[in-house]
Amino acid sequence: MGWSENLLFYLTFALYGIASLLYVSYLALRKPYLAQSGYWITVAAVTTNTAALVLRYLIAGYLPLTNGYEFLLAFSWGIAATYLIAERYYRIPLAGAFVVPVAWLILAYVAMLMDPVSRASRPLMPALQSNWLTYHVITAMVAYGAFAFSFGVGVMYLWKKSAIKSGRTTGIGAHLPSPERLDEIGYRLIAAVGFPLLTLCIITGAIWAEFAWGRYWAWDPKETWSAITWLIYAAYLHARHTFGWRGNRAAWMAIIGFMAVLFTFFGVNYFLTGLHAYAKS
Amino acid sequence: MSNQTWTDRAWNFFSSMKLGLILLLVIAVAAIAGTVIPQNQPPQAYGSSYELYDALGLTDMYHTWWFLVLLALLSMNLLVCSVHRFGALQRQFSALPAAKKAEDLRSLATKATSVQPGSVDAVAATIATRWQQAGYRVQRQSDGETQLIAADKGRWGIWGSLITHLGMLVLLAGAVVSTYMSTEDQAPLEVGQQVALSELGGLLGAPSNVAIQVKDFKTIYREDGTIQDWLSTLTVLKDGQEQLTQTIEVNQPLYYEGYKFYQAFYGANMVTHVTGPNGESRDVRLEEGEAVQVPGTKLAVMLYRYVPDFDPAIAPQTKSNEPNNPRVIYVVYEGMKQIDVGAAQIGVPETLPGGATLGIVSHRPYTGLLIRQDPGVNIVWLGCAILLVGMGLSFYLPYRRIWAAIEPKGAQATIAWAGISPKNKVAFVDEFHRLTETKPDVAKENDDGLE
Ligand code: HEM
């Protein structure tokens, strides 16, 4: 990897770190300027993150979404970009403290555990040269971004609930948005963004597999885990309607759903084997 | 309950969402087991637990009877539940929401009140027009002195979940067709060779008068020597007549009457002739990476790689994709130790250490085709399309209802407003205040009128 790519990567990494710090301080101190600077630093981070992806596109000559490094860079982008858009829409800056650090941690994983060779762009093996793969990964990125956010909102919900229960009127819990609002935002993130896009991601993946191998579904562990994640979120949506599973249960399901997302992405590569193994490094 | 017939009970059982939820979660858990236990491995891989695993179907879990029963139950559930809900959805879709009086509106979550100058009629007319312009279906009626308005929007969204479920059913049906009716086989074919589809044992029921012939096969290398793609030019013959000629590559199969031909693998047959120092010789057919023992010696020769345009300066990379100087790079081993490397020309014998010779008589690349016929695929794509339409309706066209009750108060009118949009509350609250020209209640800001 060239110095310019490295520079952009570490700059993005550092900016997410600073933004996380600002948001976490905002959580503790609740000075509005902290949230505001956190927001603008996140905007800067998303800008350099985008630049890093564009640079990789120029160097590799294809959409940079085919090896682990590229996908993680896109994953952090998906999380932070979803956050920025949702922040404009819902105005809950406190969520920044729960979401932006997830983007930072993902890049921290790259910085600490990925060697330069596996970060470098590599020639694409023939099966990966497909537009369907691009759509597959873009939809995954946005879906995962929304799921990461709903996870953050679920954690906020549980925190808020415990603050209410213990009757605290000061401290972080007291300043979080109302439980109803958090519950509703978490639901919309899953219903309007995450779940439909995960569906599209699985379908475009199946179409790609059909073109590449003549099999739209092969029960490969990664495919299977994406289906498991999908079933968990489908259960979440249905439980909400029939049993009125809102509140605590919904928050826990959003958290479990995101764990399944993370396992699909990391766990499958490290604990299980299958077709997607070429995306290992 | 006891006077229910068994059909009633079965109907209730299958239309229950509780069953649906349990099935979704049980299938998820079963699917997890299938990713943890390696699937379709030879018995040794499971060790002493093989018998148990085999009896429970855990070695091929996704095709085992109980997994299929779970999917069948889910399909029954989806079907019965859809039929069960159809009538109610139809009624909700066709009928306008019932008018509500001011006191009924107070019990709804999103509500407001306001006072406007003008007669009840004039105010009601303005509201009705405004809502119509916003795309609402509006109904106005009088209740004594009071005017009641009820309106709704996004009613196509009502069908979203039902359409999603039908899509899921079609998808599952397609998957069943794929599982039980698809056939496939593989064929390595050298340039010029052909094979009738019926000769491939895996393609049950394939026509015997259709054959596939390889006209050309090429490997495309990049400058750095890695493989970019494989191109096979294929001709489909029917009764010996050419029907279609097309070049396929990875991700671009050829389609012919329900059969798909995929570029799946590749290789080359190299007829190799080795002679030991004692004159004893051996003829074998090798592929890249395979080795032959040199008779009468401790040596073995491994054919490492075929290079179409050999140049010693960049070997083992090739200078171009054209066979300008075809060579086969070979490695001579003594035990595990490499003792020599060379680049043999096709048809020209090479002398090996110790006086043996190696001749590569011919190099004939073959393309590896995967041929598949799967009548379920298009059913699955149709199911996916229906599923996506349903989800689009469900999630992006939320059904919403809004009411106003307008009462006279001197020369003015007092208005009680309320609205519901169960699937998109936050965005609806904004829309509600725009439609009613009211402001959100600041004291209640914190919960935004959500219950
Ligand atoms: C994999 C299978 C299934 C998928 C993909 C699926 C998908 C969906 C979707 C996308 C919605 C709309 C959700 C929302 O608006 O929040 C929905 C609603 C619904 N589903 Fe399913 N579903 C499945 C299985 C089932 C089953 C087995 C039942 C059994 C009875 C069921 C019953 C319902 C009902 C009653 C609703 C209506 C909720 C409402 O409109 O208020 N679903 N489903």
C-alpha cells in the first residue's frame, strides 16, 4: 500500500477516534459544543474515509469491496454515513457516543490485526469480477450501518430504562431521549433501512452466485449466517406486531441481531470455512 | 373451545403468528447447527459420532427430513395466515376510516386542538381541500352542528405484508423445485472435442441430439502473471447442426433451452515421455503440478507450469497470451530436494541430470464446463421480486389515518385533531403537524406523542 493510502487510512482512523472521544465526553459533560465538534469531525472522517475508498478504486481499477480490508473500510463508512444522515433526521447527538466508536473499533481492528500484505489491493480472481458483487457489498454496507446504529440505540434504551427504574434524575441516563423515542428510532432503522437492504444484499448475492457458479444458494456458512441474521430481524419485526415486543425485548433483539451481523462478518471467516474463504484476509 | 372441530383447530394453529415466530427462531437455530457441524464430509471426518450424526441427519442438515418439515410448516403457516387475513385487509383497503367524534379523538396518541376563525363549514372545506392536495382520501360528514372529517393515505401499504408472504411462498416453492428437479454435471473438454448432453450421466433426461463442442479455449493472463479469466468458445449442436456459438467466461454462462454452460475449471493434458539412463521409458498423461518417477533412478519430474510465450528474463511469467514460444517449466526432484529446473519445448527432448531424458509430446489444454439445468431458478427470482415489492409497500408506504372534528364556538371553530401511523410514528408526527397547522406540544416534546 502506498503512502497516500496509508495516510488516508490513519487519518480516517484518527478522526473517528477523536470524534468518538468528543461524543463520549458529550455523554458525560453534555456541553453542546462537544456534540457539535463531534459531528463535524465525523463529517471530516467520512470525507477521508470516502477519499480512501476512491483512491483504492483508482489504484485497483475496480470498486474497492473485495478483500477484508476494503470491506472493513466500507463497513466503517456505512456506519458513520448512516449515523450522519440519521442525526440530521432524528437529532439525537447522544447516539454518537454509541455509534461512532463502533466505526472506530472496526478500523482499530484493521490497524492492529491486519498486516500490510492483506491490506494491499490484489488482482481479482475471475469469479469476483461481477457487478452483482458490487451491489451485493454496497447493500450489505448500508444494511450493516443501520444495524450498528440500531444496536447503539438498543444499548441507549436499556441504559435509559435502568436510569428510570432507579429514579435517577441526574447523570447520563436522565439525559438520554425518552424510551419510546429510542424504541421507535431503533425500529425504523431496522424496518426501513436494515432489513430491506439485507434482503437485497442476500438476493444480489444469490444472483451473483448463480452467474458465477450456477448455484444461487449453496448453504455456505457465510450465506447461511446472513440468512440467520435475516431470520432474527424478521422475528424482531413480527414479535413487535403480535406480541407488542417493544422496549426491553426489542432492544435485546436489536443487540442480538447486530451480534449475528458481526459473526457473519468476522466469526464465519475465523471459525468456519466455506466459499467466502477467499475474502479471508 | 371443546366444540371446535379438528379443522378449526388446525386452521387456528396454522394461522397463528406465535407458530410463525417459533418457526423462524427454530429454523435460525437449526441453521446455526449446520454451520458449526461440517456438512457432507466423509464418515471419518465425524469420528466416533458419525453414526449418531448420520441418524439425526446432521451430516446433511439442510436436506434432512426434519429440516424440510420445518420449512413445510413455515409454508403452511404463511399460506394459512395469508388466506386468514385477506378479508380483513380487503375491508381495510376499500373502506374509508370511520369518522370519529371529538371525545374519541382525545384517546389517540398523536393529537392536537386549535381554534380558527370562520364558520364550521368553511373551515371544514379548507381542511378537506388541504388534505386532498396532500394525497389523502377524504370523507366529510355532519354530526349535528359538528363536521367530522376522516382521511387516509398509503392504503396500498396495507397489502405489503401479504405480498411479502406470497413472495416468500413462491421463493420456497422455487427452492423445492431446484432441490428435486435440477440436474448438473461437469465435463473437461479439449479444443475440438464435443459431448452429447445425454452422455453426461448427471444430466438425467437430457436430449441425446444436443451436443456441446469446444471451438477454442484461452487463458488470459495479466501483466503480473496472475490469471484474469478463461475464455471458452462453445458451439451448441442439435442433430449435428450448429445452433449457437458463444464465448463464455467466468460470470458469463451460455444459455440454451434451459441448460446453462459455465466456465468452471481448466487444465491441460500433457503427454509425457521419460527415459531413464538405462533406456527404460515411461509414457504418462500429466496435468500441471503432477509428477512422474524417472525409471531406474531416484529422480522425479514435476511439470510445474505451461507458459505460452516463454522469456527467460521474466519466467515463470508469460510475455503474452499467444503461444509464440510455448514451454513447460519442470522441476527435477531427488527425494524432497529440488536439483534442477528447466523449460522444455513441446516435442523437443530435454536431458535431465544423470543422463535421463524428458519429452513433452503434446500440450492440450482443456476447459472445464459445468452444465446445469434448474427449472427452479426463475421461480425463485419471481419470489424475490414479489418479496421486494411487498417489503417496499410495507416499509415505504406506511398506512396513515387522520381525523378532524370541527365544532362551532361563536364566530370561530374549534378543531380536535388526531392521527395514527403505527409503522412510522416519528415521521408521521411531523406530517401530522403540517397537515393540521398545529405545533408540537413542547411540554410533551420528550416523548413526541408516542404512546
Ligand atoms: C420468512 C418468513 C417471513 C417473512 C420474510 C415475513 C415478512 C414480513 C414483513 C416484511 C412484514 C411487514 C412487517 C412490518 O410492517 O413491520 C410482515 C408482517 C406480518 N407477518 Fe410476516 N413474514 C414471514 C413469516 C410470517 C409467518 C410465518 C407469519 C405467520 C402467521 C407471519 C405473519 C405476519 C403478520 C400477521 C404480519 C402483519 C403485521 C402487520 O401488518 O401489522 N409472517 N411479514
